[in-house]
Amino acid sequence: MIAYPNIDPIAISVGPIAVHWYGIMYLIGFVSAYYLGCYRAKTSNGLWDQDKVSDMIFYGAIGVILGGRVGYILFYQFASFIDNPLIVFRIWEGGMSFHGGLIGVIIAMYIFAKRYNKHMIDVLDFVAPVVPIGLGAGRLGNFIGGELWGRETDVSWAMIFPHDPLQLTRHPSQLYQFALEGAALFAILWFFSRRQKPRYAVSGMFLIFYGLFRIFVEFFREPDAHIGYLAFGWLTEGQLLSFPMVVLGAGLVALAFKFNTFPPAEPEVEPKSKKGKAKKAKN
């Protein structure tokens, strides 16, 4: 067994104001997405610039926070929500869902794409490789907060989490998710997207590998106590929500390489009006 580091979940405290590590991890995710997005923008032949990346991250942050919270309530606390719909506003109690956040980001990117006259899939293909760093940081936040621990085990790296009422030796599944959903997913998508890929391909790869990694890790993660296993003594809510991601992702990749459609190589140049040309000729 390895001793849990028992880090104070509050990183900074000034009077009544407390900044939690989990919140800092969200900030790390957004900042890293911005700088990685700016790096990708340099090779976009003018399709993306710093201002567009900044606006995209703002839209994405709103989508993550709203979608993550609403998704958590609907997917994991629906019975409580029916009894008291106001719990959706109790953000200080914690509770965010990746799958809800994903839906929120997709909606946010649709709005962003409309504003900038971009194809929504081109936006999603651009942003997908910069997301995993934030996912990994979020899992580190879960680990520091001593929440979302794993199932009981006797492996040599098992830990006892201080908030576990049973005080059992458990898998540090948050670190497994950090390694897979964060580091490994980032490496796969960053390498895959180094050269231009057909439209839908990068988004499809994100869905496939996140879904597979999440399904795998759920075998080591303790399911929510009020939900438990949904079927067969092993199926969890997280796996049920991730299976469609893998199927949809495979479909997107198949479509990408079947139709082999690429996003525009450079921004479209507005044609000069005939009136403008005539005036220039007269002058």
C-alpha cells in the first residue's frame, strides 16, 4: 500500500475566500487549451488567429461549466433534481459530468461556428487535441480532493482515501484517468492531427479513444453509491454513456476517410464589387 499524500484541497485561503485545487485545475485546463490553440493557429494558413482562439476558449469554458453541471444533475442526481430542481444551482456542493460538459462544449462550438461563419466540425476538429490536458488536470483535482476513488484492491499501489467511510485500500483510479484520458489521449490526438486530416477524423478519434479509456477505467473506479452497477454486476453509468461515444466516433472516422473532405486551406477572400472596380477605374 502507498500512503495517500493527503494534500489540503484548499490551495490558497485569504480570510473567507478559499481557492480549491480543483478550481485551479480548471484554470490550468483553459490556459493550456488557449496556448496550445494559439500554437495550432500558427499552422492554419490564417484560418485561426489569437483572437479567434481566445473567443473559442471563452465559449468552450461556458459550455464546460454549464454542461458539466447540468449533465451531472441529469445523469447522476436526477431523482434528487425531481424532488428539488434548485439543486442544479448548488455548485458549491461539487458535481460535474464529463459527458454533460462534452454536450455543453458541442453546443458552444456550434454557436461559435455560426458567429465566425465556420463549419462546426472544423471547429471541433481544431479544438479536440487541446482538450485532454484539461481533462487530465481535472482528474488530478479529483485525486487531490480525495474524491471519485477506485474499487477495493490489494495491489501494492493501493491507497486509503481519507474521506472513504469504509477506509478500504482502493485503486487510485483518478491517476489512471489522468494517465489515459489526459496524457495518453493528448499524445494520440496531437500526433494524429499534426498533418491535416479529413473533416470529422480528429473529432472521431477523440470520441473513440476517450470512450475506450473511460470504459476501461470504470472497471477500477467505484461507482456512485446511490447508483451502483446498472446491470451484469459491472456495468456503470460512465460506461453506459461512453459506449455511444465509441460507436459515434468510429462512424465519424469512417465518414472522414470515405468522403475525404478537407476544410478550406485558407480564408476566403471577399470578391471586389463591380461598383468598387468601376470607381477605381474612373479614378
